[in-house]
Amino acid sequence: MLSFALRRLAAAVPVLFAISVLVFLIFFATPGVDPAARIAGRNADPATLAQVRHTFGLDRPLPMRYLLLMKHLLVTRDLESFVNRGSRVVPQITHAMPVTLSLVLGAAVIWLIAGVLMGTAAAALRGTLVDPLIMFVGVIGLSLPVYWLGEVVNLFTQNRLHDSVFAWVPPLGYVNLTDDPLQWALHLLFPWLTLAALYAGFYARVLRSEVVAALNEDYVRTARAKGVSERRILIRHALRCSLIPLVSLFGLDIGALIGGAALLTEVVFGLPGVGKLTYDALQNVDLPVIMGTVLYAAFFVVLANALVDVVYAKLDPRARHV
């Protein structure tokens, strides 16, 4: 088992290398992108531009530029932004990470609990009015764009009803957990619910299908023949086996969201997370920050894939030989 886990983690290294090379080449292949001009400022004369290119190694061949960039990012960790001079990339990412982790992990708890409850209830009550009603609610949540739902939530909680119903809702932004746990939770409550609404419905639909299929398996019929109660069959047999496909979904979703896929939620609710940092870097075409956030995102996605493989191997030993 340990050797299997190590093989999966070792496979992440070439993936991260390939992603870093691809991002680097795309950046310098983009028409009109001149980092020296951004560093030197507007109306810089040719002599200043040449000096900047030499100072930052931008006049060297592409392979050397790549090696210098990765050295400053991963080894010396002193890589600085092209746009905000003196602002180092690694501290920016480490400062934004707790915000993204707080948002994603809190939302994940909500959507996982809601998805499991909705999917199990729909499967248990299939054939009744409750089943299509739960699935209808799930489809609504899945169909609403996060940025639109977030703006609607802000419209009511920060504007229309802020002085009455939602007077307890704080302004947009973020408060550290260590500074004030209550304010931390209040600032993240509606971002959690908004992000969870997108995933809860999808998880409910997937789980319902798996539970319904499991209830028709031979081992369930055998359990019924032995006199096992329907409640015990649903929870101990059908639900337990049906949760395995959710492991893959949950791992990949968590990895992608921590890596920056929660960008829209962070932007709408004013959360200074990794997604917002990536968004700002893309707006300013800031290669060092883009490279740092992309590698950060790729690391978590690859790590999530590896952990999912390990969990699958734990649940099904046959997967270790794949």
C-alpha cells in the first residue's frame, strides 16, 4: 500500500513540470506581452528597457529564463511580482491560502452533508412526490451560476434588507479565524452557502442513482430475506457502498476549488483568496504571480488525484495493480 501511494505521488512531479513549462511558454508567446515594459513603467526609454531586461534576465534565452524563474520561485523563494515591485510571490500565496481553505472546506462540509441527505432521502422515497421534488431543488441549485447567485445574495444581505432582516450580516471581506472566530464564520456564511448550492444538487443526484442501483443488488435481496429492516439495509448496505463514487468526485472538486476554481465566489464576496490573487495577476499579465498560483493550483489538483487513488486502493485492493 505504501509503495502504491509513493508511486502515485511521484507521478505528480512530471505533471507539475509540464504544466510550469506550458504556462511559461504561453506567457511569452502571447502577443504584446513585454514584462520589461511593465516593470519600467510607461514611456520608458530604450536604454531603461534594456537595463530592466538585463537585470531580470529577460534578455537571456527562454530555457535560462525558465530556470531562473523556477529557482527564485521554488529554491530561494524570493521571486517578486513584475507589477507590484518588492512584493514577493510566495508570501502572497501563503497569505491568501487560509482564505481559500476556509471558504472551500466550510462549503464542502455543507454540500457533502446536504447532498448525502438529499440523495438518500430521494432514493428511500422513490416513487413518491418527495423524490422528484428533491431532485428539482437539486437541479435549481446546480443550474444557478455562482456569480449571479452571489450577486443576488449580496443585493439582499448587503443592500435591500441589510437594515432589517440581515442587520447581523457583516460587510464583505474576510476576518482571520484566530482574530475572531464568530466574525470569521459570519463573513463566510453566505459564501459557504452560495458555493455549496452548486455542488449539493449534483452530489444528491449521483448518490440517488447509486443508492437505487444498490437497492436492487442481490446482497440487498438476501438481507431482506433474512429479515433485516429497510432502514438498516438503506444505511448499512446500500448507502455505504454507494458513497464510494463520491470519493472521486469529492477529492477532485476539493482539489480544483482549493487550487483556485472558487475564483468567482471570492471575487463576488470580496475574499482575498488564491482565486482572487490569480484573477488580479491575469488582469495585469503578471507572470511571476501567474506561475506561482498555477503551480499551487496544479499541486492541489494532482495531490487530490493521488489521494483519491490511494483511497480507492484502500477500499478496493484490485486498484493497486492498475
